[in-house]
Amino acid sequence: MSYLEHSVKRVPTGARKILYLNWPLILLIAAVASIGFLMLVSVAGGRVDRWAEPQMIRFVMGMVAMFIVAMVPIWFWRNMAGLAYLFSLALLVFVEFFGVTGMGAQRWIDLGFMRLQPSEVTKITLVMILAAYYDWLPLNKVSHPLWVLIPVAIILIPTALVLKQPDLGTAILLLAGGGIVMFLAGVSWWYFGAVAAAGVGLVSAVFASRGTDWQLIKDYQFRRIDTFLDPASDPLGAGYHITQSKIALGSGGWTGRGFMQGTQSRLNFLPEKHTDFIFTTLAEEFGFIGGISLLILYGLIILFCVVSAFGNRDRFGALLTLGIAAAFFLFFAVNMSMVMGLAPVVGVPLPLVSFGGSAMLVLLVAFGLVQSAHVHRPRGS
Amino acid sequence: MKRTPKEVEDSARLVTRRGAVLGGVQLLFMGGLALRMRQMQVEEADEYRLLAEENRINMRLIPPARGVIYDRNGVPIADNSQNYRIIIVREDAGDVEEVVRRLKRLVPLDENDLERALRELERRSPFVPVTLADRLSWEDFSRVASNAPALPGITPDVGLSRHYPMAEDFAHIVGYVGPVSDYDLSRIEDPDPLLQIPKFQIGKVGVETKLEDRLRGKAGTRRIEVNAAGRVMRELGRDPGIPGVDLQLTTDWRLQNFAQARLANESAAAVVMDVETGDLLAMASAPAFDPNKFVRGISSRDYGELTANTYRPLANKTVQGTYPPGSTFKMMTGLAALKAGVMGPEETVWCPGHFQLGRRRFHCWKRGGHGHVSFDKAIVQSCDTYFYEASRRLGIDPIEEMCREFGLGERFDLPISAVAEGLIPSVKWKAQVRGETWRPGDTINASIGQGYVLTSPLQLAVMTARLATGRKVMPRLVKSIDGLETEIAPTEPVNVPAHLMEMTRRAMYRVSNSDRGTARRSRIVEASMEMAGKTGTSQVRNITAAERAAGVFKNEDLPWERRDHGLFVCYAPFDRPKYAVSVVVEHGGGGSSAAAPPARDILLFALYGGIPPVEAYPSDQRERMRTMYEELVLRDPPDPGPSRSRA
């Protein structure tokens, strides 16, 4: 009898599972979401019904989904990983042909009550399949070139599909998220070094090609890079957003201007203020204190995930928990870097705070998986 | 996967180690974010706070004035008119309903527009200005302005909107502008920020869309100061941007208006071309529509009426309508036969009223036959049999070659929508496109401009101009852009011996000036303006044997859409050609009765530069022409005052 089978016998069953949920994590999530509701009220000029109310309804729906997912044993989800991955690939292919293209070329399927973005779903199913793969793979084969190629293919297929939409931001997140799971699973450092070197080479090649006849990317894409490096060069276009966002953030000061007192967001200087740029409103109205508090809450969510994973003897559960935490980290890190002018503007929402149905629902289901891994973790003697 | 406890521990240790590394990196990154936040919000807070104060100075885009389109005499065809609007700001209005109620007592408000505006007001932030009413009269506008104290939150505002002073006359050439649609945006990579302005007007059809890039101009910017509530306090400065470039067309507004009015009750097209320069002086397509309706956003009822009309007012028949040219095509067949030498210049063909090809019989329009027919007589009396025989000897391909010389089957590069190529068939074309072999009967049909042959009125006008001058004149629609004259390409002679061209011209002269000519009734008697021409009647149906037996031959007995098209091409003066004209009257019956009279009137109007004196007409027609001209309603000359505002 294996260690795992022996030890899962102590796993709680039935309603008792509720007691063994990672409650601090749930409270942290609720706290972050509440900050989101507050900000959505503020950017709507004090109106609750515009963005905050639909967001709350989705949060409650998401929480229900999270509890359901958490109650189902983690080995069921492991067995479902392959199917889930294939399903998300099918959705990506489906939107390629039948999806609706909205502003900024993100594609979604209209389900009536919400718009489902398959690329959001893929962020989680990719982590699932990779965790399941490394759970199945004997440890000594992890760094074998052949067994490295398989997960690379698993990552590249959805990345290519998303890139074709085109949605560069999500494609980078998928690539980074998948890479992190491979790293956690113990793939040799050498591979990551080689990829990093190739990446640096590619970027220099792109820049070296500018103006020559073998130019690798289009002129307007170069202009976007220029705008990121020097926002003042395009004060009415994309550079305007970065400049305004930085002004809003900086003018918040220590304590901010007070709830609903931010002039930047109120005067419509800010674009997408209820979605991608919502952090600037928080930083403007609640200042450094407000911004750092949200960052700490995010940090704590990661920390609780990491602690849960370290105490988990089930390889799938541990990899899944760390992978989801890493994906979550990527979301807020990229979004915050973007609004602080540290990264180019790519459409990545602030997790649990930005207005948006798909992202919220998918994240809560993902935390449901983390909970399931936590509840059903093998308990040693 | 079943693992031994040792493996489980190894795995856990590895994951923990890597997880710790990753966690460390994440912690570092978050530290970086926190430091950046501290730097911006604590150390540089004062600077940003200052910038935020300055940010009360907001940049707004100003749409540039669109380029004006003039006719060849400098009379505006498309200009920009002041658009008086009323704008409301919810926050300042307080009780919106009460303000709107008071406003309604002052000016008439469209219920639909109002409802749309109120919904937008509800959706937008309270300080965003929303347009409540558009296109007010100056009286209504000033009444609102003088009552401003009683109307909190209401601002009278002036913008620019496209206006077509010639209404219907240039609808097909110039086209119209309309608000940018999502569809328009989706087709443009990296669109101009201007296009994001709500209701910004861009060209949708015709010259307006084909020369959009020149007409649009570059956006200006307005620096305005807003107060804490977002209200505009004052303007601090503006960069007016670059207005769009002005265009001058080759068309003459009076001739265009006359042609349009002359064709008014028909479904017809007329093209007037300068035979030397190729300038298109008029391109009339009747019936027309008012482009100003499209600028405002046409109501679905009006649009439905336009699309349901069997006369197709939305189509530009001069370039987009392609018709079998009928007998106007005979010059091509004749010239091809003479040039190839299969038919001698004086050689005659016997016309018994029909032509036998194997077991098939092709009829001449004159059932009794024309007797002995030479080339000249064949053109003058439009004998079909002569051309049947000529084409039998020739085959289709030399005819096709001749057509290319004269511009038939060529898509001319004009900045108008839907310029058609027409169709000049050949053996190769039938094999490639239809996958069938060319039959001798196809050549016979094509020889009199029936069968597969399709030409547009524009192509017929080009053909006529080239017949008149013997040079390959190219049509030109844009006279100058931004004051710079567009080049007239040097022309080369058509590849036909001069004496054959001369013969053809003389035959065309006799079409309208000899006793037996098919267009004799439409001759011009003024000696200095004598006209040469050719009639054409093209069938849109096959006459069945049953119909022939029953004697249903008369056009008037058929439903409109099955009647023949009437065509006429002409130029004048005969001895030193100036203008070429082509007219097609859809389902109008015979070319001599339906198309030749308006073609002559339009040609005379062009030659005289106004309503021609009745003395130019044969004496028995003068009384009728006088009445017709008295009844014709023409547009008054536009007010030369400062109405073409470019503010």
C-alpha cells in the first residue's frame, strides 16, 4: 500500500470538510473583492448599480462555484485535467471561428448571462494539465529532453491560439505561467537559462531589424514600444493613458484624496478606469496606504497558498496550488507594473478587483481547486 | 502514480525548494512594486500633485474642416455648414426633466432624438456633455441662447457638418459622408484618433470615400481648463489642425443639373465628355437621391423607399450600370471588318431582312430588308444583316481587339464607387469564365452589341470621343487637388487607318443628317453645331417564336422591365468635335425615340453653355421644345456670398 493511499484515509469526509477549508484564504479573497466593490462604486460616481452590483452578483456565484469545487476530492480534478485542457483548446478553436470580437480584439463567447473568454479558462486548465503531467512522470525523467518537449508543446499550442486572436498579454501570461509550473516540477535550470538567452537574442534581433528590409514586426508595433519607452512622444494616444495613470497614482500621496475625491478618475482623464486601470483610482483616493494594503493582501494570498503547498505531500496538489498562486501573482504584478509605467500597456485586469465576469469566475474556481487540494491533502502519521 | 514514501519525500523537498526560490523572486518583485509606489506617492508626490492640478488643463481633439469639393467653375458642390446644437450637462442641469420641458416650449425637439439623448445622459457620467438637439435653425438657436439663464446646464454650441448645396445633382459622383461605424473602424488598422470622436463624419460613397485621405485633414487640439466638477472654465489655446484639401472636379454644375433634370422621369444615365481633354462635364444618373439625408442618418422609411424603387435611385448608372450597347456597337464591328480587309469599303451585302447561319436564322430589325447595303448605309440605317455577315467573316477576336482600342471593357480609374468593367467577350473569355466553347452564333449576336456584350454609359462616351478625335482620350473627373491641376495624360492615336475613321465619322454624321438616318428627327440644324451620332436599341429579352407568330412586337405592350433599352451616342460639332455624349434610357424603347432627344438637348446645352435657342432645332420641333424648356425646373445659381464657411 502506497504512502498516499495510506494517508488519505485520514482525509475528512462529508460536511466535516467545511471545517478543514483554508478559511484565512477565503477571508483574504473576500477582503480583496470588497476593495474592488468599493472602487467600482467610486469610479461609477457613487452609483452602485452600474458596476459594483453586477460584480457582487458574480462574486457570490463564483464563491458558490468555489465551494462546490473545493468539496470534490482533488484526485477527481487530477483525472479531469486532460479533459479540461482539451475542452479549453476546443473553446479557443471555437472562438477563432464563431467568437465575437470586442474592443481590443479579445474574443469571447456570449453565454447570455455572461461573456466567457476561453483564454481566461485556459490560464487555469494549463496549470492543471502540467501539474497532472508531472504528477504522473517519474521524478528521474523530469529533465530528460524528450519529457521536456511534451510540456513545452502543451504550453505552446494554446499560446499560439491566443496569440492569433491577437491577445499578446494573455499569451505572455500563459507562457510564463506554464514555464513556472515546469520550474516548480524540477526541470533543470539549464533549460531556463537557454530560453532566457534566446529571448534576449530575439529581442535584440527585433530591434536591430528596425528600418531594414527584413524588419521583423510592423511599424505600428514599433511605435507602441516607443510609446512605452517615452510616453510623451504620443501624448494623445496610448502614451496619454500611461501619463495620466502615473499622475493619478502619484498625486495620491501618503493617504490619498479620500473616497470619491480623486480628480483624475472623476474628470475622465483615465481610460478603462473600471477595468484595467482601477488600481490608479485606489492609489489616488487612498494613497500609498491604500495601495500598499492591497499589495499586502495579495502577498498574503500567495503566502497562504505557498504554505498550503509546502505542507502537501500530494505532488499534483502541491504543484497545482503553487501554479495557481504563480498565475495569480502574474496577474496583479503585470497589471500594477503597467499602471505604474513599468511595463507596456497590455490588457491584463487586476485580479478580483477589476470589473469583469470571466476573470472573476475563473479565479474563484481556481481557488476552489486550491481549497480542494488543501482539504484532501494526505495527512502523514 | 504510486510512489514510495522516499519518492514522495524527494518530490516534496524539490517542490519546496523550487517553490521557495519562486516565492523569493515574487517577494522581491512585490518589494520592487512597493518601492516604486513609495517613490511615486511619497517622494515624488508633490510633483505629481502639481501635474494633477495642471491636468485641469485638458486636451480635446478638434475635428478639422473637411475639404470643399468644387465644380469646374469653382461653385461648391460639397461644403461644410454651421451646425447649431444644444448640449446639456446633467450635473449642471439639476432637474433634467424640468429643463427639457422648458426647452421644448422654446424649440421643436424630435421625440426620437430626445429619447436617445436622455438615455445617453443616464448612462454617462453627470459632467459629460450630451447633444440634445442637432441642426437647429438660427432662430431657434438664438432663442435658446437668449433664454440661457432659465435653462441651467444647457449650452448652445456650433459645429461643422457636411452639406451638399446641389442636393440630388451630384449624389452619385460625390457620394456622401456619414458617422463612423464600428464596421468602418474594424477595417482600418491603427485608426486615426479622430475617428473615435462620436459622430465624426467620413466618406461613405463616391469621391467622398475614394479621396477620404485628402479631404479629411489632420486633427487639431484644444487646451481647455476644467474645474473640479469637470466643467470647461475657459479655453487656453488651440492648434486648429490642418483642414482637409479642397478638390475641384471637371464637372459643370449647370450642365449636370440640366442633364439630371432632363432625365428626371426616366431610369436613365447620361455622360458628357470633352473629346480633347477627357474632362467629364456631366455624369447624370436618374433618378437620384438627396445625399444630405444620409449625412443626418437616413430614416429607415426613406431608405426603404430608395431601395424598393424599381428605378434604383441609389445606383450610379453612368459607371455601374452595364447594358448591351445594341447598335451603338456597330462602329466597332464595322471598323474591325474594314481594318482586317474582310469587307471592302464600298462592298455591299444583300439584306433580305434576315441572315442564315446554318439552321439558325438571325433577323434584321427591318423585316422587309435593306436590299444592297454598304458600310455607310449599314451605319446610317442601322442594318443588322451587314454586321452579321461582317462578323461571320471576321470572328469575335478582332472585334474584341477593336473594342479595347476604344475603351470598351476597360475599368477607368475614376474616384467614384463601383466603376464597372463591362464585358467584351472573346473565345478565351468564354472558355475560361464559362467553360464553354465559343459558337459562331455568339459572334453574330455580339456583332450588333447583343449577346454577352455589356458596356457602361461612361465607356460609350469614351468610345464616342475616341471616334470623334481618333485619339485615345482618357476620362478625367478631378480637375485639381489643393489648387494643383491634375495632369492630362498625353493621348496616342487609335490603331485604325485615318481614312476608315473618316468614313465612320461621315456615316455617323448621316445617321442624324440624312433622309434615311435613324436619328434624323434629332438632328441639329444650327450649321456650326451639326451633330454625328448613332442610335441603339438593345433587347433585354429574347423574342420567342410564339411571340413572333402572335405579333407581340411592340415595346409598349410589354411590362416596363422587359422593354428594350434605348441608347444614343453622339458628338458635335461634326467638323471640329468638342463634346461627346452618351445616353442610356433603361427600358425606354427605341434609341432614336427615347435616347436621342435628351442626348441632343444635353449636347446643345453644353455647346451653348445654357438653355439652347430653339433655332438650333428643326423648325417643326421648335414649338414643342419651347414648351419643354419653359416647364423644365432648373436650379438657381448658388448665392456667391460668404455662405461657404470654413470656420
